Amino acid sequence: MFSTSRLHPKLLAAVSLLSLSSCMVGPNFKAPHPAVPTAYISSGPATAYVTAGSVNPQWWNSFNDPELSSLETQAVAQNLDLQIATQRLIEAQAQAQIEGAVLYPNIGANASYSREGLSDKGVVQALGGGGGAGIPVAAVPPFDVYQYGLQATYDLDLWGKNRRTAEAAVAAAAGSLEARRAALLNVETQVASNYIQLRGTQAVLAITQKNLDSANQLVNLTVERQQAGLTTALDVANARATAAQISAQIPTLTAQRDALINQLGLLLGQTPNSFPPALLAAAPVPLTPPSVPAGLPASLLRRRPDVREAEDKLHTATAEVGVATAAFFPDFSLTGSVSLQALQLKNLNGLSALTYAVGPTLTIPLFEGGQLHGQLKLRKAQEKEAAIGYAKTVLTAFYQVDNALSAYTQEHTTLNALTTDAEQSHLALSLAEDQYKQGLVDYLTVLTAQQAYLTAQQGQALARETLGTDLVSLYQALGGGWEGYAPAGNS
């Protein structure tokens, strides 16, 4: 969508062509080749949920939720942070174009007209006029001068300073492209994560409201039993307290739901009064797919935008070392001009009006108070820092994938256990209510079963939500999701 193909190849071709005729001082960038593990998972329960297949670039579709897919499309088109990242990319590309322009000759045209009068204290006096013997000033009246022509300058760039500068700018633009891809991936994961949390919160809210209805029914039943002399006021008080405790959870859950809707609206770049209506109605938590293709570790480094950006930063820093090194060498440039000059406009077409100038300019750094040495030392330190930063980014990427895989696979076990807990707690509550109606147990037994069932239901819903957000975190760690909007071929 945002291609740099019209800019980078031209600059790189110019750098390559000029490098054939002159040398380039400083280090040449070599892409790093860090150690890569052979596999993410070798054994254990994770193998039941994760495969080595290729990562789906549009992974949010694996949740099979049309509303989520629609939100992702809207966010890519409307998110403001993404628009800022896009403008920064355009700025970096423009800067690369500016820096690359010095590789070519600078040619300009000029035209002028002037009305001139001689001073008897100037050139006329030097020729012996102006009151002495020679040319009298009065003999040279004011005259017109017409001129037009071309002028050009060209830096030969013998040591590659300009080429290294252009190389650094191109690498910086490539880094901005990766930063935009990282921003795109971040927006996609935020939308998915907030959407899943919203559905999870709505599910917990619905469970709580349903349990509140049951609690109120139990309050009515307890009051009837008290009036019939079958129970005491203590049971009534306990039933009402339980209903109040459940009711107290609803405002917090409602506020949490509204905050998540607002966050999604912000990600979509929408005003608070223009929420998608589908978000306001409760819907199930999106289900995760049976298995997730995680790819191979060898492909992770080319897929994660932050790793690609760190490599571009290292490339930029390496090229800047070359710029600082070339500053120690003489700078050699050519300048030239050719024009037609005449005192009458009609004479500008003849060869006799031709005037020209051509010559080299040599600039040699002799003394700069240590500035060049300090600049080179700074650039080498920045290159080392970029290399360390790249190594850390790579290491962090593998650890993030491992952590995300562990969290996602282990959450399956948690969800299975909480599902069993909810089923058995429901059974226990039904039995306790039946026995209470028959007078076989006191209300404390019902109260305990009711609280256990509410907790189990809420835990199960939150586990489904956590499973979904863990999968989103896994996809983010794997670095997928930008390919369809900013393909690698555009870099």
C-alpha cells in the first residue's frame, strides 16, 4: 500500500554505479546471522494445539467472528496512530530522496539584465581615467548588460561520503517502513484483544445478571418459607445479602464493558457517539481454532517487523561510520558555467557573446580541533549500540514466542478444569436447592453452592477470554498480520 520501490532502487543503483569508478571508505554492511533454534516445541501438550505450518497473515479470521474481521478492516483504514506512522514513513522516504540527490550533478539555468554606470573611483581609475590621463568617465556612458546561460556543480565523491549518506538515508527509510508495519501489527492485536475482552466482560455480566435473578428468586422463596414458619429471619437476611453482593458486581462490569467499547472506538478513530451497534449487544467470546500454525523459528526473524527494523537501524549506523570516515579525506568537486553575454539583446545569439568558466575545487581538512575524530568515535559507538540492540531484539523475539506458546497451551488445561468446575457446581446448586425446598438442608448449604457456581461460571468465561487474548499475543509474537497491507516486496 505504501511502496518505496520508486525511490530505493534508483538510489541504490546510483550508489552501485558510482562505486565502480571510485572507492568507498568505511565498513560495508553485512546482514547479521544470529543463532536460531531448530523448533519452538519439541514435546509436551503444546504439540496438540500448535503446528509448524505457515502463519496466517490474516490470523484474526481464524476466530470465525465476522464482527472482529470487520473491525480489523476498519482499524487499518482509520486508526490515527497508523496514519501517523504512515506520515513518518513518507517523511523518511522524502529525506532519502533529498540525501540521494547529491549523487547527481547540480545543473541550473540563469538569466539576468543589468543597467550599469562606471565610477571614476573604480575600474576607470584603474585604467588611468577618472580625472587623469586615459579614459574619461564621460566617454563611457551607462550601458546595458544581457546574459543567460547554464551552471553546474558536481561532487566527485572519491571516497564515498555522499554514497554512504544516501545509503544511510535509504536504510533509515526502510526502517520507517518496518516501524509502520510494527504499528500496523500493534493496532491489529489491540483491536482483537480488546474485542475478545469485551465479549468476555459481556459474558461475565450476563452470567452475573442471571445469577442475580436466581438469587432474587431464592430471596422470595426464603421469605415464603419464613412466613410459613419453615425457616428463620437469618436465612432471609443471608439470601438478601447474597443478592446484594451479586448486584454490586454489575456496575463494575458495566463500566468495564463501556471502557472496552470506548477503546475500540478510539482504535477505529471514531467519536464516542458513533460506535458500531454490534458492539453494544452481547455476543459469545470468539472461539480459538483447534490448532495454530506457528511457522518455524528460522522464518520468525524475517517476519517480525521489530527485528527487521533493528537490522535497518544497524545498516544505517554502519553507513554513518562510512560518512564519518570519508570526512577525513579531501573533497574534490567540479564547477562550470557557460553563458552568452552582450551589451545589446540582439547580439546574444552569436558565438562572440559566449563566456564560460570551468575548474575544480579541492577542500582539505587540516585542523578541526578533534571534531572529525569525535564524530567517528560517536558513529562507531552508535553502530555497536545498534548491533547490541539487534541482538537483544532477536533474543526477545524468541522468548516472547516461547512465553506466548506456553501461556496459550496451558490455558487450555485451565479452561478444561474450570468447565468441569462449572458443570459440577451447577449440579451441586440444583441438588442443594431441591433439598432446601424439602427441608433437608439449611440455607447455608444453598448459599455456599450458589456462590461456588457463580464463581465457577465467571471463571470459565474469563478463561475463554484469556485463551483468546493469549492466542492474540501469540500471533503478535509471531509477527504476522502486516503482510497483506505492506508486503515485504515493497521494501
